[in-house]
Amino acid sequence: MAGALQVSVISPEQVLYEGTATSVTAPAFDGELGILPLHAPLMTLLGTGTLRVESSEGLKRFHVAGGFLQVVDDTVRVVTEEASLVG
């Protein structure tokens, strides 16, 4: 998929999501953060809230608490201390 992000959502218990997405919205420690393809490299601490992953299959929501998010070359890694699928 052209213009897509490769996304991984990982908690200590399991890999909750691994696939492509068109956008990611995450609760950073200091506010909400949106990621689209071609985003600049970034690393940030996560806060507590809803992580949203938009893909061709629809929207997936995860409740996350703590951890970090890294963006490099259209790859988004979310490593969180606590996560669960919402809905």
C-alpha cells in the first residue's frame, strides 16, 4: 500500500496489532499526537488514553497507559506498559 504506515502495538503480554495503517493518533504525555505517512522521525513518551489506528479495514482503538512511541521511515512502534483493545 503506497503512502502507508507500518504499525506495531506491543504490550508486555502480547502484540496487539501488527499491520498497515493510513494514520495513527496517540495520547502523548503532553497531548494528542497525529502521525501520517512521511512523518519526521520522532520519539515520545505516551500518556494514558486512546490510541487510534486507521487502516483500510477500519478504525481500531486501544486503551494505552505509559510507554513510548517511535516513528522512523513510515514505521510506527508503540511499546506500552499496559494496553487493551477497545470495543
